[in-house]
Amino acid sequence: MNLPNKLTMIRIFIIPFIVIIYFLNKQIDNLVANLSLYIMGVLFIAASVTDYFDGKIARARNIVTTFGKFIDPLADKLLVTTTLILLSNYYYTNLNGLFMWMPFWVVLIVITRDLIVTSIRLVAINEGTIVAAKSSGKIKTAFTMLTIVYYFFIMPFGGDVISIIGMIMTIIFVLLTVYSAVDYFLKNKDIIFKEI
């Protein structure tokens, strides 16, 4: 268990704490309005920081492991998907307003994209090929993280302008998610359709 893998495991262990804060949101928000969102946001940022450093350290020290290749993307998907589900339900349940939303269909698109990319990677591994992360996937991930942070720290202030910006950011990251899935598919279609 090298340092990058320990950082990845920390990211996974943070996820249950985000979920616990979500379930205690009414009690926490009775103390300070939207405090639960801010706490979840801080935990999310802490987890995201481990994502940045685990890969950086692994490459710098040349300690990339098979376990790391498996657990790192899994940790990323668990963190983002869990957070989006919680935000979707939080904004639906707790807040009112035309634009105060993180629609559940956004979560479904993210899950679908992740299933497509994971399936492509599994097929490629079976063929002895490693599918590296695409730039489209990295851009999608960065913008998704930015949007989630916006929902945690800026959206609670409310107001039409803030809400519209949040909606636009959500639409952009959904489009990037769809583009990333199509990009992975097209660049690996020869492997997928090899025996057809």
C-alpha cells in the first residue's frame, strides 16, 4: 500500500462522511443555514485534492500499480456519482425556485457514460490493450468538479443570476459528459467491433 494508493483509499473513506452529513442536513442546517452543504463541499474538495496528488505522486515516483489503476478510477466514480445523487435529492427536497436544481437525469447520464467507458476499457484489456484517459475525459472531470463545488458553495446564496449560472454549468458538464462518452466510443470502435 504505497502513498498514492493510501490517498486513493482516503478518498473512498471520505465518501461515507459526505453521506452522513447529508442525512443529518436538517439538524445541521438548524444551527447555520446551508451548513451541511458547506461541510459536504469541504469534504468533497478534500477528496478531490487526494485525486490530484495520488496520480501526481505515482507518476513522479514511478510507482504505478495494478491496484492503483483499478481503485483510482473507481474512487473517482464513487465520489462524483454519490455526490451528484445527494445534490440532486438535496436541491429537490430542501430548496424551492425555478432554477434551483441538480436534475436526477444528470446523474443518470453520468452513470451511463461511466458504464460505457468502463465497458470499453474491459473489452480493451481483454484484447491486451490499455485505454488511457482521453483529454475529453479529463476536461469533463475538471468541469464536473467545478460545477459540484459551485453547487456546494455558491448556489445556496440563491437568486436568479446564481441559479441560472448553475443551470448553465450543469448543461455544459452534461454536454462534456456525453461528448466524452462518444469520444471514447469512436476512438475504440475497432476494438469493440473487432469480431463483427
